[in-house]
Amino acid sequence: MAPAAQVFATHAQASAALADQVASDLRDAVSLRGEASLAVPGGTTPAEFLGALGDRPLDWPRVTVLLTDERWVAPDHPRSNTALVDRTLGARGRPYRWYPLWRAGVTPREAVALLEADTAAVPLPLDVVVLGMGDDGHVASLFPGDETGFTDAASHFVAVRGPGDEPRVSLSAAVLARAREVYLLLRGAAKLEVLQRALGGGLPVARLLHARNGRVQVFASE
């Protein structure tokens, strides 16, 4: 079940290599199906990858981009994952199709109902998913001890609570597992150690790997 891993000397190198791979996957998807879908993580780790991806030539109007998860704050909030995408990938001026998870004036649970009703706007299954991983082995906003994202194989989105009881919306484990390609971007040797420890247990990252029979590629830096 151990995933294939490429380890680079620096995070910048890992990010650039992942950007090349994801761009290739998206080009193939557009060529085969006329459109492509890409789910990207928030937080701090993916910033260099998203910037690098924005520099890659693609038929961007045919690419739908969404987040793997979003904290329930407005896009101008410092913790907004949407804001991260805006100032990295978005700053390159590429005309991709943005599919926002955050919806103004509604609760996460209400937003999930809206998102589920609007899945025709996202090419499914997802062509490419890029994930980060927390020190506790969580991916997207699927956290240890919370079964919300794992219980319904028909759900695409779930409303969850993150650390500090922070409300969030996340892609479900099922929609992540069904993606055509899944990549894990890790920064630093400590994250690689977390992944190795997680493989034998029931942490979210290990459960995703199991669901995909190990078909996850890791791009990591030392």
C-alpha cells in the first residue's frame, strides 16, 4: 500500500516537478475529454506549487479548479484557502473556471446542499487531486476520529469541524478516492516520517491510500 515517492532536495524543486506532472495530466484530460478538473489544497505548503502551475501553458478555460477543503471564512480573511489560490495561481492571470466551496450568507451544511445540487459544474470524477497532509495524518479536512467524510460514498462534499471547532467544507473521502490521479505534496523530512508511521494505522491519509490501493504519488522535500 506504500505510495510511490519522489524526494527532492528543496520544496521549490518538489513544487516545480509536481506542477509539471499536474499540467501534463490536465493536458491529457482536455485532449481526451475536452475538459479537466483539478482540486488543490489550502494552507501554506502548496503556495509554490500553485504559483508554478500558473506558469505552465494549458488550455485554461477548459480547466475547472476547486479546493479540497475550505475554512468557513470570507475570501478576504487571512485563513481563507480561496485567498491562497487567488494570490498564487490566480495572480498568473490564467482564465481557469473557478468553482468556489465558500458561499456567502449560508452555513457549511447549507453550502453542502448547494454544492451537491451543482456538481454538474465540475467534471467528475476529478482528473487530478493534490493534497497536503497534517502532522496528525489528516488530508483535506478529513480529521482523525471524525467519520463525517467517510460514511457516505454518494456524497461529494461534507460539512466538518476542524481544530478549535472551526467550521469547514471538505471534499469527501469517496470523491478523493475516485479521482483519476492523486498527489501528496509534503514539505520536510518530518512529514515523510508522519506518512511512514501512518501507513500501518487508520489515519485519514492511510485510509485514502488503502481505498486507492496505494495509487497515490508523493512529491516531498527533505
